[in-house]
Amino acid sequence: MTARTPTTDYPMTIYHKPNCSTSRNVLGLIRESGVEPEIVLYLETPPSKKKLRELAKAMGLGARDLLRAKEAPYEELQLADEKLSEDQLFEAIASHPILLQRPIVVSPRGTLMCRPWQRVEEILPAKKS
């Protein structure tokens, strides 16, 4: 596949972790589509609790859906406890961004948790014939 010339006409944002292969694959597909996305290195600049709520709402997900249960803070903070509120879960993710499931991609065609990584194809710009 030949990569198109990068464009900013199709604004996309990826919440990215460079050493995550899924995140790298998603970024590669975005770039192959001709888009150079805004890259948010969320471990360095964590999204606020408000932004996490916005992302979850855009994806039709709850706070628990954004959690990575395999990360150490999940056990340490006892986040499996079903009594925890959405607010408490969003606060935990905002305070410990390693807990954020990734990658999340925002585009004009929607916001998606791109796991598996091929899901990003659903929100890439339409191919011109």
C-alpha cells in the first residue's frame, strides 16, 4: 500500500503509548491513510478526569471499560471492587494513567478504543477512488 501525502484536513488524535505494539500499529495505519494525527503521550500528559469522561461518553463506555486490569495500580487500589463509583474510577485513571486502556483514537468519524488495532480502520478517512 502506498502512503498518501500527510494531511491535516482530517483531524485525528491518538492517546498513544510508544512501547505498546497495538498503539504503534494503530499509529501506523493512521499515517498510512495519509493523516498525521495529534499524538497525546498520555503517560506524560495524562487526560483530566473531565477529558476521560468525555472520551468514555463518545465511545459509549463507562469508566470500568477504560481500565487496564493487568497493571499494578489496579490491584493496589482494589479497583475490581464493584462498589466503586464511576467518579472514583475516573479519578484512579487520571491519577494513574498507566491504567488507561489504549489506544484511544478520536476522529471526525468517531472515537474508538482501538483494540484490536484493526478497529481504527472504522474511523479513518474514506479512501478516494
